[in-house]
Amino acid sequence: MKLGVVILAAGQGTRMKSAQPKVLHRIAGRPLVGHVIDTARGLGADKVAVVYGHGGDLVRQAIDDPALVWAEQAEQLGTGHAVEQAMFAMADMDRVLVLYGDVPLTTQTTLHGLIEQARDSALALLTVTLDNPAGYGRIVRDDGRVKRIVEQKDATEAELQICEINTGILIADRARLADWLDRLDSNNAQGEFYLTDIVAMAVAEGIEVKTAHPADAFEVEGVNDRVQLAALERRYQQVQAEQLMRQGVTLRDPARFDLRGRLQSGQDVELDVNVLIEGEVTLGNGVRVGANTVIRNSRIADGVWIKENCVIEDAVVGADSIIGPFARLRPATTLAEGVHVGNFVELKKSDVAAGSKINHLSYIGDCSIGRAVNIGAGTITCNYDGVNKFRTVIGDHAFIGSDTQLVAPVEVGAGATIGAGSTITRDTPAETLTLSRAKQVSLKGWKRPEKQDN
């Protein structure tokens, strides 16, 4: 069976009160419609079409996926009209699944169940029973069989008491769907072409309309305003947290953890409160991450301790290293095993060999540091001349005294010692003390400035 997916993403979303199209607002760092596209791809869809309208150019630019088919709905004439705009892309499909760009959390498991229902029927609906169904189209049944869907504004008092509602998500035989869409009219309270009217058409043709149901109602909740967006964000994060804990990760407070990407973790990983994981992150066995830490697109090896308030981005941290507190590893930083990076230390585009220490108040940029090097407090690699970047190389077992400036390009020899307070502008020899200081002078009779009265 060749499966096509049509994702409706043309709505303006006025209740978001935003210049940005609703489907581009984010959950877990990804646009709402991005989640839906990922789900469609996970189902093995042979073709995915996105129907766009309001802010369509922004949507296409944000997604920028050449494998997608884009269909414009220039006028907002209802869901049936929207699906019809994409049917040209479904011409060689057997079944067409309709999803919504503002319903981001429907699981593949639920949709697989819906697809199975459609294997022996031309139409299957995803429905859910709610305690408060107000605002939703109701599923009208007769002797247990679906007869039609009635929208809230068109429902009778008896129909308004029905609690089984239409989610809008359905799958249909492609040829029959095309025929049903062609026969839709707008004779209803909204003056729109309702996709839901195809249900009555199918029943009139003697087709038994099948239904499937999500495991949890949140799977079919849409986003209409920022309150709902925030609620779904928290629900999404709750699910991610529960999955990680079942995999063996300790979260000190699951309600204060955010995953905006994918996390691969080893055994006995511990994450304190307000840890944010973004992009592709790997945490090895026994990794501990302190509170208020951000890790983005990085690999952290076994036994690493990341203390509080660190930011690690596009970096690699070797086994048994200690980072922080208040440390920042910027992109293209690679640390070998047993490296210490302490408080208020920033590294960028640097590699540090095993056992080296940069413990206090330093900036290390565009630098290669050897094994067992000690970098004193306040050391700075002066790597930028205002136009170009230059590299600093520090050999094994070197000792860099506090408050040193290394003006790149420069190389410090293996085993060299740089005296505190030095500005190094030329290469220094191995196993040698190098320092550059002005002559110390004490001025007798000098007095401190005194505050003057205005």
C-alpha cells in the first residue's frame, strides 16, 4: 500500500497574536509542523504534501525540505478545500492520511493503528472521547456504526451531548477521497467546505467507516494560542523525561528538565534541575550534570562531572574530566581524558590533551594544549588581531603563570614555564623560564588621590 500524507498548515492562527505563522511556533525547539512532518516520515509515507496559506513563504523557508510537495491554499475555504489543493500530489497513492500542522504530538503508534483500520475500509477516522467536547465536531453513530460528523455550530441539542469527537485526522482510499472532495458543498453555518462531510457520503455508499483512538487525548490536542502551546510543551517534556528515567537516567526534578533534540545516555547518568539538552547529545556512563547547565550538540564521555551553570556547545569532553562551575565550552572544543576546566573559563576552537588544567578565569581560543599543562588564573590567548584569527600551541607539561597573555601566533615549548604577569609575543623555548615584566619601581612620597568636593 502506497501511503500519501497531506498536512494542513494554512491557518493564520490569529489567537497566537503573532506575525509568525502558527505552525512555525515551537515545541522542544522545533516548529509545530516539523514534528508532524517527522511523524509522517516515521510512518514510511511515500509522499508528504504540506498545504500552506498564511505566511506560506515563511513556512517554506523555515522547513526547506526538497522532498516535500507544497500546495497553496490561497483562500481559506475550509478543510475539505485545503485537502483538495494537495490531491494532485497524491495521484499515484493508494491511501491518503490527513494530518494537521498545529497538532504536533500524535504518535506513530496511534497512526499505525489508524492505518490498520483502513486496510479493509475506504475511510477510517481518529476519534477521542472527552469529558468536555464543547467546540468539536461530534461523531454520530447508529447501532455503533459511524453515520456522520456534525460540527458544533450545526449540531442539535441531542447531538451536543455526544462526547466522542472528531480529531480531524483520517485516512481514506485515494480515488474515493478525490470523488468525495469534488462533491463537497458549503451549505453549512460556516459557509465552508467541510472535510467531515465525506463521512456521510461514505456511509451513503455503504462503506463502514472505521475508527481508531489515541492512547492519550493530548496526542490530538492542537495549538490555537500560547497557553495551549505552553501546555503541550510541558506535556511533551513530561513524556521525554519519563522515557529517560525508564532508560536509567536520574532526573532530580523531571518537571525542571527540557530535551530539545535527541539524547543518548549510558548507565547511571544524573541530571540536576534546569538542565537543557539541545540537538544531538551523547552522555556516557556515570556522567553527572549540575543545575542550570545547557548542553548542545556535544559528546560527553564516561565519568565526566559537569558542575553547575555551564554552557557546552558543539564540543567533545573526554572521560573523567571536570567542567565548571560557570564554564563555557564553545564550538570545536575537544578535551581529552582527565581535563579540568574551572570557574569562569571559556574555550573556543581548542583541543586540550589529557590531564591538563585550566581552573580559573581564563579565555583559551584557537589553541592546542599538550598533556599535563597548567594554565594559571587570568590567562588569555590573544588570538584575534581585528581581522584574522591565529593559533597558540602549548607543549606538554608547560606551566603558564597567572595573568599571562599569549599573543598568537605563538608556541610555548614542552616543559616551559611562563612567569606570572607576562605578555608573550614570541615562541618560548622548552624547559625554560620565560617572563616579560617592566622593572618594578616604588615611588616614595606618592599619595593616593583624594575625593574632591564639588
